[in-house]
Amino acid sequence: MAKKRRKPNVPQQTLERARRELYSAADAPVEQAPRPASQPQVAKAPTPVQAVKATSVRNLRQEYAYVLSDLRNMGILAAVLMVVLVLMSLFI
């Protein structure tokens, strides 16, 4: 059995840069510049969770109708192949 290699499959330069970015981001505290009081507060964009709640089931069914047809076709194909395997096991 071959020995597992723990060596990543990326160039050494890329690996070193990624480690530098990782460790420097973890060690350095994130500092944000204070906002001046004269600027109005800007409303945040909706988070993905809020966007998901806004979509309806009917809308999702219309957008992903092709997925249901693909799943149905794969199920039919799997059933046919299982029948073929059973028939082959009986005759061979």
C-alpha cells in the first residue's frame, strides 16, 4: 500500500503567501475607522437568509422545474438498469 503524502499540491510560493495572510489576519486586530456623526446611517443590504425567506415555494418550483424532470429521468434509468441486472443474473 502506498504511503500517504501530506505535501500540498500547490507551489511553495503560493503556500507561503497563504500562510502569511492567514497568520497575519489572525494575529492583527481588525480596526475600523470611526464614522463622522454628520453622515447618515446607510441601511445594510439584506443578508442571504432574509433573501431566502422572501422567495416562495412556487417561485422555486418554477425556477428549478428542470431538476425534477432530471431526477425523474435518472430514477427511471436506475429502475431499468436494475431490471436488466436482475434479468442478466437469472439467465447468465
